[in-house]
Amino acid sequence: MRSTPWSVLGILCAGFFMTLLDTSIVNVAVPAVQAGLGAGFDEVLWVVNAYLLALAVPMIAAGRLGDRFGPKRLYLAGLVLFTVASGLCGAATTVHELIAARALAGVGAAVLGPQTFAFITMLFPPDRRGTALGVWGMVAALSTVTGPLLGGVLVDSLGWRWIFLVNLPIGAVVVVLTLIHAPDPRPGAHHRFDLPGTVLICLALLAISFGLLEGERYDWGTVAGPVTIPLVLAAGVLLLAAFVALQRVADREPLIPARLFADRNFTVATVVMACFGFAMIGLALPLTIYLQTVLGMAPSRAGTVLAVASLASGVASPIVGRLSDRIGAKPLVVLGLTGYATGLTGVASQAGAGANPWRLVPFLIVTGLGIGCVFVLMAGLAVRDLDPGLAGAASGVFNTTRQIGSVLGSAAIGALLQNRLAAHPDAAGALRETTILPVAVTVPAR
């Protein structure tokens, strides 16, 4: 088979699909994992958060490494690491082993993710890039459709371990296809690697993310000895300030080139995606828990309800990508943000103890259409006017801001959930009791 830009994009998107699948497929299995490993609620939240944290921390460095060594090498390294870690997740016997393996998988996803974005800027000219990004966004949306549906069926029929083991054959096939068909573009000029900057930004992101994610667990006080959550957050902010100062004065090539933020479109796109990452994570986890715990739905049925938003996003993404090539991105972005906010409002208005879950579907469709608009258009806007030589750095920064937004959203939602459970012990008891339901109830696959 002769390799074309579109066939290469399909192969690369398969790996990207798998890393996103690992996020959405876990959400629907949270109660089953909690019951199967005897984990506490704060521990099982870390099964989700460890992946988000590991995704956010090394992504900027991974993007810059792609600029230096070529995106194909980094893509393959990330894919192999992610696939191996998925096997370790499926073999975990304690929640702590699972959390560690999830963190390793997150690192693999962080190394892989920026390379798919960089490849698009290299394979497609600007006038065709919107369509390519639309396909990329559609694949991302389909992964989140597949996650709840496949996760629900696997948990019901085979057990929660198979939500990770399913990645093994997919990963092996994608590795082989990438080796055979993906081009191996190398940077035209040698890029120095900013090791001091890399260490500073990784430590800063780690401290800030850990402080936010674990603040509620430690009651925003002492972690161990003299270490407190405010101290960890303050250290993260200081390290971030030191990183910014170093980037301004360093003689070596900086990890984040100043030219990126000299581009107004790139700056706007990164800020919007940080906010949108916060909003998206704020919907998925609490709605999953609500459907299974409050309404007593089995994972497969809950996954069906959740999947409609992702399906709508997948339908919208390629259409929006083509339209943006013709009429521009701005009106479509405004439409997408408005649609997502409207859908969230509708979901909140319908949720209640005795609600009919199918009444949420129209509003979830609206949120999905909004996601399809914003996700694709912001990605295209970020790289529209940039030098292709900055593709890796731009992808790392853009995706890191989105993940930091997700970490902030996860921290806020986790703190709110734990606060509400502490205020209502009867609800906490109900949550613990109903986590056995997904294991005991089997619903035929649709």
C-alpha cells in the first residue's frame, strides 16, 4: 500500500485514539475498580488523576524533543511505553500498583500526543489543514464514544481489567504500521535541548498539579512533616516564575521559544483551551458517578447515555474543519462555546435523584456539538501562522495548557465531591454500597 498523507494520518490517529480511549474508558469503570481493589474514594480518584498528572507534566519537553529528534521516533517511543503500561494496569493487584501503572501510561501518552499534532502541520498545507484537523478531532471524539460503550460492555462481561488489556493488540498493530508507513521527517537545523528549563517546568507543573489534586485530601494542610499543601503550591509558582525568567535570559535555545507567544492566534488558542479543558473534565466524572450511583445504572447503560455527546462531537468535527477553511474560525468558535455552555446548563437543570436519564440526551448532544467546534478550531488556530519548525514546541505548549486546565477541573470537582460526601454521610454510604452493582449486574451489549 502506497503511503499518502491521509493514510499516515489514519495510522497516527489510531495511537492518539488509544490514549484518549484510556481516559474515557476508565471513567465508566471507577465504581468497579473501587470495589474490585477495595480502594477508598480518594484512592480511586487517583486512578484518573495520575493519568492526567503524568500527561500534563512532560508534554512540553516531549514536543520539543520531537523538534530535535523527529516526531516519528518520539511517537513510537510513547506508543510502546503506553502499550506496556496498559498491560501493567491490567495486571495490577492493588490500587497503588494501578495508580503507578496509570502514571506510566500517562507519560507514554504525553510523549506520543504532541507528535500527532506536529505531523499534521508537516503533512498538510495551511489551506488543507482545517480538514485534516477535523478528521483528527473526529477520531478524538470517537474515542470518547467508544470509551463509555466499550468500557461498560467489558466491565459487565469480562471485568474492569480488560479496559486496559484491550490496548495491547491495538498498540502492537499501530507500532508495526507506523514503522512501515509513517515518514521520518528530521529537523532542518539542530535543536539544542534546554535541560535546565525542562527540569524547572516539570517540577513546577508537578508541584502545582499535585497541590491542587491532593489539597482536599489533606484538608489543605500538612502532607508530611513540614511539607504542606500551600507550601507545595507556593514552590510550584516560584519554580514556574524561575522557568519564565530563565527562558528570557538563556543563551541556549529555550524550551518555549518566545516566537510562539508573539503570535496572537497561538496565545488566544492556548488560553481558550485551558479554560475548555477545565469545563470538559467538570462534566464527565460527576455525571458518570451520578448515573451509576444515584440512578443505579449499569456501566454499559451509563456509557450509552454519556456516548451521545462524543458522537455529536465526532459528527461535527470534520464538518467544522471544512467550514473553517472557507469562512474562518471565529464565528464557529463563538457558536461552539455558546453551545457547550447551553448544554451544561440543561444537564444541570435535569439532574436529580429521580430523573429520567434519557432526558439528559438532548443537552449532551448540544455539549458534544460545542466540543467538536472548539477542540478542532482552537487546534487549527494555534498553528495557522507558525513556522513548521516550531510545530513540536507549539503542540507541547498547546496540549499542556489543555491538560493543566483538565487537572484544575479535576481538582475542583474532586474537592467538591469529597466536600459534599463529608457533609452528607448517608450519600457517602450509598456510594460505597452501590459500587458493587456494576460487577453484579450484566446488561446485554447493544
